[in-house]
Amino acid sequence: MKKAITAVPNASQNRQQIEADLDTARQQLLDAEAKLAQEQAAVNAFRMQCRLKLGDLIEETLSLRAERESCLTILKLHQQELDMENADPFAPEGDPPPTETGHFDEIVLPELATPQQEKEAAKRLYRELARRFHPDLAAGAAERAYMTAIMASINIAYERQDVVALHNLAGEMDPTAVAELATIDNLQIRSLREQLLKIQRRQRKVQQQYRALRQDNVAKLWRKAQQLEAEGKSWWEAVKQDLQNIIAQTRSELAQLQTQLKQFEGNVTQL
């Protein structure tokens, strides 16, 4: 029985395969960049529409909330002073009952969103990157030098809470690829391999940017608006109505707080 002969690819075959991989990777990169650019443009246009169509209502909402919180703070301070003056030294200690101020529904808009979600996302991404690029995980000198440089950039980006920079760093070359390049003796094949790795790195960065865009508050609203429009509903009218309801309720709560504040200050003046 004859033994099967396994063909060993030569340098020419390797070069042809890498060139074919390069052509495929370039086209994939072009497609990914076009998709990202198209969605970014749509989200940016939607962001501008939000400001044009809802900007006045958002500003009024924020202004009323700020005034409401200011009145609430003053009332609490006055109440604390009054409690201290009338305190019974023999009464058991306890927390004062909370002041009822009503409740209004929140609406998720970029101008009203909290940055806490971004901080948590940055922390998760930092941990993921540290597991990939920490120098202590290096298998050799080349990997260690590369991972040390990348980890330094990761630390700087995290200190600055630069989520965009962290996403870009997530697309950097895998440390093992750096070590593999050093083992390729053929200079032409090594050069082609480096080009392929650069394109693949750019692909990963585009993918990271696209994932980050999908998590952006404005992008989420844009997709929600598209869904409602496809159902024949007007997202703008729904949000406008929600904001008007919030404004009306906040005005009512603010008026109640202002009345309480006037009554309190009037009683203090009489004393």
C-alpha cells in the first residue's frame, strides 16, 4: 500500500495565497467602512433633528428641574434648622421623614442621560484589554515590548476615560502575530503578511467603532424612531408629548415647592 504524499506549499504558493487574502481583506474593509460611515451620517443627522425639533423642550425641562432641585434643597436646609431648634434631647434618634415631591417619568434623551453608563463601559473594556495586552502574559521579548507599549496607551486612555481610544486599542494586533512575523524569513512574504495584518487591524477597529456606535444613546433612539416610523407612528410626536407631560408635571411640583417655601419663610418672619 502506497503512502499518501502531502504537498508542501512553496514560497510562490504562499505569496499567491497571501495576495488573495489581501484582496479579500481590502474589499471587506471597504464594505465595513462604508457601512460605518453610512450609519454615522444617519445618526448625526438624527442628532441634529433632535436639537432642532426638541431643543427648546429639552432646555425647558432641564431648567425646570434645576429650579425644582434648588427649591427642594432650600426647603430641606430650613427643615433641618427647624428640627434642630425644636429637637427633644430625650427623643430617640432617627432619620427625618422624606419630603414628598412627586414623581415624573424619565425620558431617555442624550441631553438628559447620565455618564455613569460610559464609565462602566470603559471599566469593562479596560479589563478586557488588560487580559489581552498585559506584559506579564508575553511569551517572549518581542511580545513583551509590543504589549508594554500597547498597555501604556490603554492606561492613559482609561485615566482620561477616553472610550473611543479604548475601542481603537481593542483593534490592535494580537501579540502572537507580532512574534509570528519574526519567524518569516522570506522578506516579500513577510511584507505581504504585515500588510494583511494592518488591514485586519483596521477591520477590527472599524468593528469596534460600529459596536460602540450601536450602544450610543442617540443611535438607539434613531433605531427606535425608525421602527416606529415603519409601523406608521410618529416618534417625534410621541417624544414631544412625553416632554410636554414632564414639563407640566415638573411645573406643578415646582409650584408646590415654592408655595411651601413661602409659607415656611412667612412663619419664620412672624417668629
